Amino acid sequence: MSSQNEPVKPTAFSPADPQPAPVAATPVASGAPKWVLPTLAGLLVLALVVVFWLPSRIDGASSPTLAATGEVSADKPSDQASDANTVKNRTEPEQASPWSDAQQAKLRKEAQNILAILLDAQFELQELGVEQWATEAFTAAKSLAAQGDLQYRERQFIPAKANYEKALEAMEALTESAPLTLRKNLELARQAIEKGDREDALAALAIATYIDPASAILAALNTRVDALAQLLPLLSQALDMEQSGDLAGAQSALLQATVVDPQHLRARAELARISAAHTLAQFNGAMSEGYGALAEGQFSKARSAFRQAKKLSPGSTEASSAMQDLEMAETAWHLANLQDSGQQHEASERWQQAVETFEKALAIDQNLLFAQQGLKRSRSRAQLDKQFRSAIDKPQRLSDEAVAQSTAQLMRQATSISPRGPILEEQLATLDTLLKQAGAQIQLTLRSDGQTEVTLRKVSRLGQFHQKVLTLRPGTYTVIGSRNGYRDIRRSFTLNHDSMAFELNVICTEEI
């Protein structure tokens, strides 16, 4: 018995020639020769043989495919049984007629036409490797065809045609399912690759290769299967590194894995997960470092750490909150330093520096009470200090009575300050001495010729005289002499508090 996988092959067949019409008996004229009757009888027998016996012999010799290939299902009768039926049919009274034989020939032809299409469908499926992916369905379709063959041999053309059509319908359904089967096996291969199961992937790809060996997806999946040899060790290495706490190493291994197979979903998902975990670990580390530096007052280091955390997680509310904490802590620290610095300047009687310090504090927060009060104190003391320093630096100005009185008034106000501090005490003592010196009376004797007009600037116009004695406060003075026909003279002189007396001649002597 031949294999079930052998294709259905039809035996060469030609429809029987149209049956000759029966020869009617011709009356023999009386007096005909004796050989006429035997001749007519022989022709009648020959016609019966051609009409009834010869077609059955032709049908037996032209049974289609499965009889010729030996593909007989288990429930088919054997060839001996078929031959017995043929002999039986020969012994039965023949009831056929030319019209019925023509009908049989037509049915036989229709069955053969369906069979020809069936054979094409069978060959197409076998080229698609149907035995590999639809064995049972293909075997069932062939069984229907084999049953049709048996019915064909028994001249049961109508049921034979029906079974051929059923077999054809089944095979066409298999042909139509081939693209779906291709997609299914390509998907199975992809899933096997994701699981790292190389054997299952190769099995699915083998079936896909039968159906569409030129598929671009098939080629890509074959490449991915080949990459498993590199990919799987990298995935295993990444897992070991993660378990040991080396997230950076795990991330690096997974990056290599995604380069080996960019389409591997598990590798990409693991890379995303590990990257997120690594980023979170870095974020937490930066936040801890920042708060540690903040607790130690290392604001620059804390700011750098918090900025790094914000860079790692741009939308993090924790990083934003940490930056706010830093700004508040740094501001509070800065204001505390300004308060301390301002108080130190006040204690050291550096009043202008104290003013500048409190102004800086108010620029940060204008509602600071310590800065408001400190600025008020410092401004008045700074102004007083400036005036005292100016008077001390330029004591000659005290010779002006108005300046001396104003300075004396400031000194009286300063004596009410408590505590005054050593610098202010020293200034008051110095100014007191300078005022006393500025208030000393020094005798000035001026001599002239009685013809020169003498003027002592900022004192009075003295007129013409020979000698005049004046009492003046220490300071620098200018005397001017003028006379008609003579060039004016101008002389400046300084009277010191320790000067006992001062004499000066004022006479115009140079004629014009």
C-alpha cells in the first residue's frame, strides 16, 4: 500500500464514444438467401456488446487518482471486492440505454473536472508544507477524496463528485488559513524569543518557512533567534548585578542587550525598570547629601546636591521643596549673620558699617525689627561720628565762632548718650581740647604808615593807622593793604593757640 502523503494523480481517461443506436431487425424478403438471417443476428449481438459491456470495461480501467496511487482508507473495500462487484454487475440483466449512458458520461466528466481542481489544491498545500501544520485536517480532506475515488470506481458519480467537492472545500479552507497560520507561527516564534526558548522559536519558524520563505518578518525573527546566544547571558548578568545592588552595572548590561536585539521587549522593559530604579537611587542619594550639607550650613554643597536631584527627577516635588528649604535656611542664616555683624559694628562704634549692614538686612526683609531699630540707632550715631571726625581732622575750622558753637552743641548732645563707648569718649575729649584751643585769645599787633588802607578779612576794615592791637582766636587770617598810586599788598598768617603774640607790618611801598 502506498503512503498517505502521495499526491492524488488521475489515470488518463477519455469519455466513451457515443453509443451506437441499436440495429433494428429488417424483415427478410421471402426468397432471401439463407446467410442473411445469421448475419443479422451477429450484428445485433455486436451492438449489444458495444452498448452494454464495453463501457463497463472502460470505467473499470479509468478509475481516478486514489485507485491508481493505492491510497485507500481502512474502511474501503479491497480490489478483490471491487472485481467481484464488477463480475456481479456483468451477470445482472443489463437495463442501460444510450440516454442513461450519456448521463453517466456527463456525471463522470463533472467528477473529473472537480478532481482536477482538487489535485491543484492538493499540490499547492503540499508546497506550503501543510503536513507540518494541519496534518489532521489535510488527512481528513484526503480521506474524502479517497471515498470519492471508491464511489467513482463503482460508477456512483454523484456521491463521488460530492465527496470531491467536500475535499476541495476542505483543502481550499486550508489554503485560505495559510496566511493566518503564518502569522500565528511568527507570533509564536516572537513569544518564544521573548521567553528565551530557542527550540520553540526554531520550530515555529520552520513552519513559517514552509508557508512563506521570503517573508521579511521571518528573516528578522531568524536574526533575533541567532542573537539569543548573546542576549540571554546579558539578561542573566543584569539580574545578578541587580540582586547584588549594582544597578549601574545592571543598566549597562541591559543597554548592551538592547543593542544586540533592539526589538526584545523584555530587555527593553527591564532596561526601563532598572534605569528608573537607578535614577531613584541616585535621586535619594542626592537628596540625602543635600540635607546633610544643609544641616552643616554648607549651602553651596546642598544647592549642588538638590540641583542634581531635580535634574534626575525634573517633576519631583521633593526636590522643589528641598530647594525652598535651602533658600529659607540660607536666608535665615544670612539674616542672623547680618544681625550679629550689625551688633558687632555698633559695639565697636563702626557706625557707618552698622548702617550698611542693617540696610542689607532690610533689603531682604523690610519688616525685620532688629534691622529697623539698629538702622535708626546707627544712622544718628554715624552722622554724629562723621561730624566729630571732621572737626577733629580740621581743627582750624573751630576758629569760626559759628562752627565752634555748633560743635559745642553736638558735644552737649553726645554727653547724654549711654553707653558712649571709648571712641566717642575720646572724640569728646579731643573736641573739648580743640574748642578750648580755638577759643584762646591771641594778641595781634599791626603797624602801618598812616597812609595805607588796611583790611583784615573776615574781621573788619581797619582803615589808616600807624599801629593797632587786636585780640583774635587761633586760625588763619588774611590782611590786605591798599594806597592810591601804589600796588596792593596781601599777607596771610596763622595764629596758633600756643602763640603769645603776633606782629605784622602792612605798608604799600611799590609805586605804580
